[in-house]
Amino acid sequence: MQRRRQLPMYPHAATHALALAYLYMGYKIAGNFARPTTHFFDDQHQLAVIGLSKAVARFDGSGGFPFRPYALTFANFEITHYLRDHGFAIKVPPSWWYLYASGRELLRQVMPPRQVLQHLVISRERWGEIQEACSVTVVALPHESLRNKG
């Protein structure tokens, strides 16, 4: 009787299988981040998968806690960490977003700009600040441009 050669067991097969089982979460998380930013969906999906892989490697199921919330935290963290390090965002007050949306809607309805300012009870200068702040999107800067500036 000839003995079959046993294939070596891949040491990370179980953790990779768990990460693949939750891969759908990576798509959803990346989609949530890709909409309000200028970063590509594929890049953010890749970051979410890296976060899932880290979660799988560090998860200890002996405590009785579910894996899904743990994995969500890691995937979200991976993307937000990347966005923080590779871009900038301007925090705009909610009241400005409301004024901006209201003003744009009034302008779309063909209300003259002077009447829009009167309706919103703001000055022309304030309206300019609000327009500038609310029209800025998140912009990614490559690492090279940051290094070569000094």
C-alpha cells in the first residue's frame, strides 16, 4: 500500500477564511467612505480588507463577543487613519451647511442673489465664506509632495 503524502497545513488558512467570510463588509464600509471623499473606492476597499485581516488576526473568540462589531471597528479605523494621514478636511458648522443648501436652492429657483442674502439674513462676505467652506472637498496629497516641500 502506497502512503499518500500529506500536504502541509497553511498556518493562516482559518484566519484568511474568516476574513473572506466578512469581505462583504469591506465593500459596504468602503462605499460609505468613498461617497463624501475624493479617494477611489478600490483604494478604500483595500484598506477595509486590511482592517478585516488585522481584526481576524487579533480576535479572541473566547470572551463570547461577536466578531462582526470587532471587525467593523478595525476596518473603519484603517480607512479613517489613512484619510487623516493622506488628506485634509475642513470642519464646517452644521448651520453653514444649512445656509449653503438653502441658498443654493433659492438660487436654483431663480431668486436674485441680493434677495437670497436678505432671505437668509447674512452679509455678502459671510455668504462668500460659507460658499468657500462648503464647496471644499477632501483632497489627497501624495507622500512625495509632502516630503519634497521641506
